[in-house]
Amino acid sequence: MATTSHYAPAAPAVWRRYLQLTKPKVVALITFTAIVGTLLASPGLPPAGALLWGNLGIALAAACAATLNHVLDRRLDEQMTRTRGRPLPTGQLTERNALLFAALLGVSAMAILAFLVNLLTAALTFLSLIGYAVIYTVWLKRATSQNIVIGGAAGAAPPVLGWTAVTDSIDPNALLLFLIIFVWTPPHFWALAIARRDEYARAGIPMLPVTHGVAYTGLQVLLYTVLLTVVTLMPYLTRMSGLLYLAAALVLNARFLYYALALKITARAELPMRVFRFSVDYLMWLFAALLIDHYLPALRGAASP
């Protein structure tokens, strides 16, 4: 009689499990915005130390915050389809090992920033880490439907941190970059929350679609996207950036407004995740446009005879 063999899927290598704890895609976007802040802080190239050590420290701190988020949200992750395959809910890693890993990342980040960059960047990075990993994850996430609005300050900090790594001061233009990400965060995350509304409801997390419904959340996404359009024009209006950035911002905002309006007036099941994914591309291309616009005069000068 023939027999059938059943093979369980192989567990990922140990290093991949730890890498998964750091939420690498999120950390990559955070680090990219921090690097843009570092580069925009200088008329030319920034000091190599600030660029290298500053952004390495910021990336390690973001990875530490993500790892702590995995530990603190382990029981929540077990209840949600999107997250139940993470290393802690599946038992691939223990909480103790994850906490030791987070401590290694956090201590390394603070040491690099304090001793190789400057104390202001180290202090602001530490506050951002605590803001996300503790204040948002432990308290705000479970306390109010406005959790992502209030907690978004921590996620908006990286370009400011990159800027202070160069200047050792907080510049108004750096705060403008902070404002862009702060206003971008609610429509970005609420689109995901609409898509995962039932999971958040089962887990008892008061995300806006759970407490106020999908229609109200769609309206808020649209209103915040309108506000984001206004805010993203400010770098041009304050002469921080030029026409290239303005053109990119107008195109990106037009697309985001189209998606936000469609989310409000239609009930297509795939639309919330499409909005969520576009919002990530939106932020990446917007900051890339800031960077290209910043160096465009130097590129033109180098190209001229």
C-alpha cells in the first residue's frame, strides 16, 4: 500500500527569526527618511560620521523599538491572522531572547549616537523609542481610537533625528519634515485598519474603524489626505525646495486624493490595502523628490562646462 509523506514547512534560520523581529521593511523606510533629513541638513554632502553613525544608530533604535513591540504585543499577535505567524506567537523565539536582542540593539544605538554623533540626537532618539515601544504600544494603542494620531509623533521623528545628527540643533525645516510624516501617518495606518477591522475588533483594540465604523474612518482618511496635500506644499512655499519637488508633490497628492476619495465613496474590498500600499510608495517618492531637488543645483553645476 502506498504511503504519503507529510512535510511540515521548515522553520526559518535563527538569524531570519531575529531579523523578522526588527520589522525590516518598516525600519528601512524609517532609515530612508532619516538619511534624507541628514542630507537636507547640509548644502553639500554632510559629514561622513553623521551620515554613517547617525543613521546606523537611528536604524538600530528603530529595530529595538520594533522588537519590543513584538514582545509587548505577543498575545495580541496570537489573535490576528496578519501577525500570528511571527516568531514569538509561533514559539520560534522566546520572550527572554527577544528582550535580550532588543537590549543589545538599544544599548548599541544609544552608545553610537551618544559617543559618535551627539547627545541631542541620542536623547531625541531615546524619547522616540520610548514613545513608540512603550507609550503607544502599551497604553495608547489600547486606550483610544486616536492612538495612531497621538502615537504618530514617534514615527515622524526620524528626519529630525537625521537632521540633528548633522547640526546638533532642531531646525524649522526639520520640523516641517516631521509634520509631513505626522499628518501622513493617520491615512496610511487607518487604511490598513479598515482592511483588518474584524481582527482588531476580535482583539479588543479600539482602532477607529472598530469604534466609529468604516464610513467615518474613510472620511477621516480623506480629510487627513487633504491636510497632507496642504502640508506637503510648505517646503516649496518656504523655499526649502523648488519646482521639481513641487511637481512631484502635486502628482503624488493627486493620486493619494483619488485613492482616498475612492475609499470614501466605494466599498471595494481590495481598496483599503491598495491605499495602504500606495501610501508607503507616496512617502518614499515624496522624500526622494525632496532629496533630488536639494542636490539639483549642484548636479547642474557639475554638468555645465
